[in-house]
Amino acid sequence: MYNDSGLDQSLKWPEGTLCITIAANIADSGILSFDACFPDSIVGFVHSSRFPDARYFEYFIRTAKANLQEFAPATAQKNMALSEKL
């Protein structure tokens, strides 16, 4: 659990956020059932009016997981670089 000092320097993601790992277990995913903070080895996708439910994108991630893992370099621990131009 984060204390107040930890929350002051962290982003709290809302319930319903799609979380996707970009390190170690590439493309593992899940949807938050409560507001939470997570480390920079996880990226968050917050639904919008254009994509009203993150579950559809999560289905895609699960389907494409093997292909996404091929893009990670084969080092001691796989990582995916995340471009700011997404």
C-alpha cells in the first residue's frame, strides 16, 4: 500500500483501466477492479468514448501476445520499448 507521500508522486489509475506488462512477462494483461498505482513496467489504457470498454482491447492483446513477444529483444529479461508517439 502507498502512504500519502507515495501517492503524491504516483499516478493513481481508475477502476476499469487495462494494464499491460512491457517487461519480463510481455503482454500479460488485466483490467483493474479498483483504483490503483502500478510500476513503469506496466502501461495503462483508459477507455474513452471512442473505446467505451477496455475488454475489447484486452481480447486483442491476449490474441496478439505471442506476436508481441517476438518484438522484445532476447536479453536476460525481455522488455518492450514504449514510444511516446503512440
